[in-house]
Amino acid sequence: MRKLSVFIATSLDGYIAKPNDDLGFLKLVEKEGEDYGYAEFKANIDTIIIGRKTYDWVQREIGTSHYDNGERNVYVITRTERQNVGKTTFYTGNITDLVQQLKSETGKNIYCDGGAEIVNELLKSDLIEEFIISIVPVLVGNGTRLFKDGRPEQLLELVNSKTFDTGLTQLHYKRKR
Amino acid sequence: MRKLSVFIATSLDGYIAKPNDDLGFLKLVEKEGEDYGYAEFKANIDTIIIGRKTYDWVQREIGTSHYDNGERNVYVITRTERQNVGKTTFYTGNITDLVQQLKSETGKNIYCDGGAEIVNELLKSDLIEEFIISIVPVLVGNGTRLFKDGRPEQLLELVNSKTFDTGLTQLHYKRKR
């Protein structure tokens, strides 16, 4: 079955952004020619799930090239109806239903590109099979946490751990069932 | 100068205990003969700082043998005066003053054995030089977080990362100044 993966960077203290969506701390580990396995990861993905706020941020700061110019199906989770654009669907329904539907179809894997609200919704429904978490060597002190309180306990299995000379450590887990 | 170190285990989602001080998730990585470097770490420590609640918990659940029967100086941070016992001092003063005093003296390193309140007090004053954090492969979902909101940003340097066959990953950082 297709799996749903999270591939995300956090500070050691567990934040994916500082207040006001400030991602500046990611610059600490930017290195020419080093993508921390992102291209390889995306090669196995044909569907992306993303929260509306994160989508708008990506549109504004990076552009749709982030989704490889319409090669992948993108589902933007939103409360407000919006006209679909190419392979991008604005989805106002129940996220659990969406993921169960997608998993029942054939295809490559599904990637949740955040934000934290969507990740935590998916965790509450135990829908995430794979976690690739890159830990940036900094305590940012405040901001948006990757993991919010009030989720069920979930056992994991460590697949591997990689260390990079920038000080980034990438932890790869799969859900243990 | 003597350094102040934290050596602690957390779940991947950043909790050091589940609600009601439940440390049961640590059993997931218990293994005969594997101490994850704790004995080696403690060999360079002669002073321990610990919060009162954590101290009481250790007294009740493990016993004072945890502190090697009075071989080390133990400072219990508390708001309530209590009679000192052997090398154990109940300290009601300012924790920053205590740590600065200890660091100005000669001796082996200082170990903060928790809890989260004390660790975060020390982080706010930027008094921690070394972090050895063991990540247990589980999302516990709720409980006491190691890192609380509202601290200053602090850059770290990755010293190394070790993976164990139990799935525990140990990340070792030092404060980058």
C-alpha cells in the first residue's frame, strides 16, 4: 500500500519555525549541493498533502516550482472553497477520508509537507507511516512546534540515522504496528 | 572551566515523561548490559543539580544509590528549606548564582539530572555547555516536555550521534559560542 511520509526539519527543541513563520534557522545547515536526500525522497512521491497556510507561504516564498510544476497531485487542506488549478486540489472535506481514499488507490507514496496543524491531524488518526526528521543544531527557543500535545502514543522503528558535516542529523523512522 | 551537562532521554516528540511522571516508555530501550554511556559520562561528574520534585521521585523510585551513595555533591533546587544530608544540599537561592559559583570552583563537571523546570531555568540563563540527548523511538503524545517555550536562541555544535540496536539515537551537542 502507498505510504504517507513526513520529511521535515526541526530545531533540537522541536520547532519547525520561529514566531511569524520565520524559517531563518534552516540557513544554518544550507550547503551547496547538499539536499539531505530530498530529491531521492521526492522521486518516490506522486502526491502531496499540505495545509493552506503552508501552501500560501510556499507560493509566496518559493513558487509552485516547489511541486515540480504540476507533475504531482497536490491537495491543499483548507476550510475555504477555492477553484482547483491543474493538479492542485483545494480540499475542504475530512482529511482522514482523503488519506484513506488516496491510500486505497495505486500510485507512488504520499508526502505531507506540513504545516504542523495538518501533521498533528494526521497523527491523531494514526495515518503517517514514515518520518524523516532532520534535526538542525540549534535551540530556537520559541515558535511552531512539530508535535503538539494531545496525540495517541505511537511506537516507531528506527530505520537509520545520518549525520552531515553541517551538524544536521537526519532520523528516519517507520511506524511500528 | 567545569562544564554543565544535561544527559537525558526523550521521546521523538520531545517528552521526558508521560502525564503523572510516567517514565514507562524508557522500558522500550532497556537492554541488559547497555547503559548508553551513562557510567562513562558520570565518571567525569562530581556535582549534580536536580529539581526537588525529580529528587523526591528518585528517592522514592530508585533510592540514593542513584547518586553513588554520597560520593558526589548533590544540590537539590527547592523553595522549601530542608536540613542538608551528607553531601546533599537543599538549595533555596538563585540557581544562576549557584551554577556560576560552582563553575568558578575547581572540580569535575556538573550534571543536571532534571527536571524540565530546572533545565529550562538553566537554558534561560544560557548556563548549559553540553547536551547528551537520547531519543527513544516512540511518539508518546503528551506529558512533560524537555524544552519549554520562551527561551533565547542558542547555537549548538554536533559532537556526534550514536545509534543503538534498540532504536535509541543519542545526539551529543555542545553549546557554540
